[in-house]
Amino acid sequence: MSSTAMRCWDGLMAVLRGTSMAVLVFMMASICYDAIMRYAFTAPTSWSLEINSFLLVYLAVIGAAEAQRHDAHIRITYFKDKLPLKARGIIELITGLLGVVFCVILVWRGGIMAMQAFEYGERVSSALGTPMVYPYALMPIGFAALGLQFLIDAFSAFKRLSDPDNEEDVAHG
């Protein structure tokens, strides 16, 4: 991949990482505020649970690409680690390609859900009445980012596999 494209990707991931941190701080503050209002003043907020539920989805789908980028997902590699370097590289390539396919499907279906929610004006049946297009739009955005990261991983695995002088890199990804 070109260095310009990777710099853009790094910039986008930095923005997503920063917004995720801000969301987490907001969630902490609003949940504490709601707990204080609920138990100290017997006046709970009407918006905290709804907003924080949506923000939790944001953290999960937006954070997935960052976790994939840093190879931070939980996994069991006992058998994979016993394979030859070339086999590990092939597994990484296949994993990246399957991840792209999975994410494309979720972007497509999530986009349909978001468009239908927008078209029909769907709202949460609560006092806040949040338009459902916003939480539904998180799905295609988050899975598009994750799919791009899977594509970058697949491209890197392919590049390592096609360069026989670079076998050491196959083991370290």
C-alpha cells in the first residue's frame, strides 16, 4: 500500500481512537451523574441509559478495527504456532480475506437498516426519542473500518508470502 494511503489510514484510526476515548470519558461521567441523581436525589435522568447503550455499541464496533490493527483480539494460537511459517502466512491471508467478506456483508446489511430507519423515521420509544438511524449507522461505519483493516492485513500477509527472502516477517506479522 502507498505511504500516503497508510498515513491517511493512520490519521483516520487516530480520529476514531480519540473519539472512542472521548465517548468513554462521557459515558463514565454521565453514568456517575445518573447514579448520584438516582440514589442521592431520587431524580434519575431520562436519557443516560439510552445514550450510554448506543455509545457502548459505538465503542464495540469502532474499537474493533483498532484492536485488529494492533493484533489485540483474544485468540488461541497453540496449533497455529506449531505450523511452518508459510502455513501461518496462508492462514493469515485466508483470515484477512474472510474478515473482509464478513465485514462487507455487515456493511451492506447495516447500511440497509440505517437507510430504512432514516426512510421510515424510526425512533426509540422513550422520552428522548433518539432517531434509530444514528445507532444503526454505527454498524456500517465500524465494519467498514474493520473490513479495511482486514484488507490491509490480507495484503500484508500476501506480500510476506510472495517474498521468499522475507520468511521471518511471516512469523511476526
